[in-house]
Amino acid sequence: MPKAKLSLRHVLAASLTIILGAAILWTTMTPQQLPQWNDLPIDKLVHLAAFAALILPTAWGYPQALVVTLPLAIGLGGAIELLQPLVGRGRELADFVMDVAGVGVGLVIGTGLRRAVF
């Protein structure tokens, strides 16, 4: 069986995804308060942006890995929401919904960029 060849693009995409996942895990499992601005749901927008950023490198640079990274990203969002009460933060279904929506947004943007560039 031939070995799969990983390009620099694959390594960068996987590395960025791991680093972003670790950053998301750290920031969501430490007590914090996000600022409120004119009653906008900043917290929900942060969830959307963070999970879009999480999946975007893989969708753009290593789409073969999406079979692993998509369920892991969604699982991470669910696990975070289940565990947050242990660190003094609230559990919110709306946060998980925004995590999943962010994964979808990152997938669409990353796939679109891949098609535009490659």
C-alpha cells in the first residue's frame, strides 16, 4: 500500500486547526466575561467566529481530513458546553448551535477559497 504524501499545505492546515482548537478549549474553559455592546449577542458571534476559524484551515488546505475534523469540531463544541459549569460558566444550547453554525460557515468559506485558489 502506498504511503500518503503530506504536503506543506496539509501540515499547515492541520497545525492551525490543532492550535485553534487548543485556543478555543482554553478560552472557553476559563472564567471570562465578554463585553456587552448595545445589547448585541457578542458571545454568540464569538462562538460562530471561533468555530468558523477552527474548521477553515482544514476545509481550505486539507479537505481529506474533514472526515475527522468536522465531527471533532462539533464534538468539541458539545463537550465544552457540557463541561463549562465545572469551571463556573453557564451551559447554553444556543452556544452549541452557534458552534455548529460556525463549523458550517468555516466549511463553506474554506471550500470556496480552495476552489478559488486551486
